[in-house]
Amino acid sequence: MTMPLSKLFAHASRDPLIRELTLDSRQVRQGDLFLAVPGAKVDGRAHIADALSRG
């Protein structure tokens, strides 16, 4: 199931359809939304460029 980004973030400037949410940049595919969250062992923000390159 897809949903518009505006359903998750009301003030989004763009409104692409989001296919899936993921915390793992290695799992990102076209249409996914990567949630870059700092964790205890890995900081997801360090993997934003990788996620963008995957879709």
C-alpha cells in the first residue's frame, strides 16, 4: 500500500507516494522513505547519502 507523504508530514513541500518506511539504508528501494535515526550503535544520519543513491 502506498500513501502520499502529506499523510505522514502535513507540511511537506512535495507529495510523492511513499511505498514503505525503512530504518536500514541498505534496504531502500525506489519509493521508500528512509528514517535517519541516531541509534546506540549506528547513527542513521551517516547513511543518508547511501539511502538517496538507492532511491
